[in-house]
Amino acid sequence: MQLYYAPGTVALAAVIALEEAGAAYDPLRLSFADGDQLQPAYLAVNPKGRVPALVTDDGVLTETPAILRYIAALYPEAGLLPSDPREAARVDELCAYLSATVHVSHAHRARGARWSDDPAVIEALKLKVPSNMAAHFSYLSGQLRGPWYLGEQYSLADAYLFTMERWLPGDGVDLAGLPKIAAHMARVEARPAVQRALAVTA
Ligand SMILES: N[C@@H](CCC(=O)N[C@@H](CS)C(=O)NCC(=O)O)C(=O)O
């Protein structure tokens, strides 16, 4: 498998999952500064021009929740997705929220041009990022059972949540006001697989 990623992006979650699973994969780095994600060579891989994209023998898979679930299913021994249907649905619930709501709020900081051509509107969207992200993570703090998102079982939910926790300081959110989130972030970061993923994507 090959995993296209760019530093500092949501693709970190997929790299963590691959490392946790002990998967054989080639990390392929894109430079957003150079606009690699919009070059024809990459658009042939992922016409959406986004990362991550996982290249498998059966084709290309995009969208972080789908990629995480696929890795969990390929490597069941890694235990990245609970077998209990209700707990698995709780992971899906988090993935949907992170993908469709939290990520979108974060994108208003640097990608406002997706929503408006008006520079004043783009600036106004940026101003909403700290309060929106603080509100999302205040909610998530209440959902976090600890030590991991589900409680005792580490899962792909932790990899995905950690990836977005890392965005908080840059998004203007003070982690001192979110002690459960800060502790979760430190706990995930200490895992050897996560250290390897951070080294890969640095
Ligand atoms: N829904 C997608 C979002 C992917 C996404 O927006 N990735 C960002 C990086 S965090 C990206 O590739 N941005 C490139 C661009 O906007 O040009 C997912 O969850 O995988």
C-alpha cells in the first residue's frame, strides 16, 4: 500500500493507524507549499486534490474515516475497532463528527476561499475558528471516557482525535482550559506507533 500525506494534515491519523497495525506501506509526501495536491499527477490519484489517499491493490481509497476503517478491518489483530456493535458505532459517530464538523471549522482558518471570494468574509471566517474549535473540544472532552476515547480500549478514534487535538494551539485554543483533552493528547503521543507516525510525517 501507499499512503499520500502532507505534514500537519489529517493524513496523520491514517499514518498512525498503519503504524499501530504494523502494516507494510510506503509513505508518499506531498508539499502543499508547492501545490503538489493540485498537480495532474496527484489529481490522477485523488481528483479531490486532498490528502490522505491510500493506494491499494484494489484501487484508491480516500476520506479519513473510510481509510481508518479499512486499515482496522485489514488488521483485526491490532484491535483498532471494537467488535461490540454499539462501541463500533460510537467510533463511527466520532469519525463523522470529526470529519464533517470539526475539520470544517478548522479549515476556515486557512481555506476560507472554499466558501467565499470576498476577502472580508474570508477574514470573518478566520475569526470564528478559536470559538468554534473550543466549543467542539469542550463537547468532546465530555465524551472522552479515559484513558482512551472508548475507555479501556485504544481504537482508531484516538488516532483521529489526537490528529485534531494537535491543531488546537494553532487554531487559537488554549489547552489549559481543556485538561482532559490535553491529557489524552499526551497519552496518545507517548505510544511508540504514534512516535513513529510523527517521525514519518514531520
Ligand atoms: N474529508 C477529507 C478531508 C481531507 C482534507 O481536506 N485534507 C486537507 C488537509 S487536512 C487537504 O488535503 N487540503 C488540501 C487543499 O485544500 O488544497 C478527509 O477526512 O480525509
